[in-house]
Amino acid sequence: MNYLKELQNLGIKIKKHSGNIKTKCPKCSHLRKNKKDDCLSVNIDEGLYNCHHCGWQGNVLFKKKQEYVIPEKVKVNLTDRVVKWFADRKITEPTLEENKINERKVYMPQIEALSNSIAFPYYKNGELINVKYRDGKKNFRLEAGAQSGIYVIAEIEGVIDVQKVQFSIKNSVNYANSPVSIQQLLSADGTYLKTPKNAILEVKFPNLDIKGIAK
């Protein structure tokens, strides 16, 4: 007896029917610069797997409660360069400090090297659950093994989920009168709006209007 099917259900590509093999990791191999490296060790007979690159491991026989890695506590440490980068995007330094956005040098699997990155902390019920990193070359990564979540700007009262957005159309002398159908422009999965070329969007917050050109 072996656990070939159970392992394949996890996305592991296996060419043998038994024994020990090394193959690509479905969690990290596609993100690596060296995509040909067989970094995942698999024991088909015992249902065991372990990635020597990202640390993904498990046993198909046991489904224990998920235990998440707790990220390192965030310390706000912003350089003038990062503050200016946000200022150019109309985001002020007090907003960065309030949301504990900071800068760190972290390992980026896409380039397999350390890179200076902006760190966006994720909170749930007041507890830090993850951190997303973005470097200057637009490489992204989250903390490995930490809990996933949705990035919420903490100081905006009443915001629960930034993916829940209500669209409306305004008609007056200050707005275009071209007919627009929100339902026709909304993507099938509801995650983005396909706007007409050069459209201008107005984002409403409780005490602030933010206007920008859709790209």
C-alpha cells in the first residue's frame, strides 16, 4: 500500500509508484530562479514530503490543527527614501507610522537573495499574523508558514474587508454623462473593475475623498 493518490492531490508531481523520490515543490518551485531544482523529498510508501527550500512538509496520514508561524514584531524604521516614495503617492509619514509600515532587508525567493523591502504588517483582532514584503523590483513575498489574511488600513473606522467595495455612478454638471454599466465592467470574480480608457475614479472615505486615474 502507498499514498500516491493522496500526494498527487496535494499537487506533487510523481512519476514512480513507490519508494523515495525528489521532485518539484508545488509551493515554491514555480517562484524560484532555479526552477529545475528538485527540492521536494517524497516518501510515497509512508506519505511523507519535505521541501528543502521553503520548508513545506507533512504527512498525508495526519491532519493536525494548523499551527501558524508568528511573525517578528514590527518596528517602524523608515528611511527618507521610503518616506518620499510614499509621499509621491500621497501617503503621509503619520499614516505609515500609524499602520506600522516599515523597511527591512529580507530574502526574496524570486531572486534568491536578500533585498531591501517595504514591510506591510497584517493584523487580525489586534494581533500581528503576517507581513507582506515588496522590494524595488516589485518582487513580493509573505512570511512563510504565517496565517494568511486581508490587508486592512487600521485607522479607517468601519472598514472590515478591503475587498468589499460599493460602486456608484454620479450624474451632474461636474461628472461625465456617458452611460456606464458597473455590472458589465466588473470582472467575473468581482475582484477588479475594467474601466474605460482615461476614466477617473473617486474613492470615498468617511472624511476624505481620494481621486485618481484608472490604469
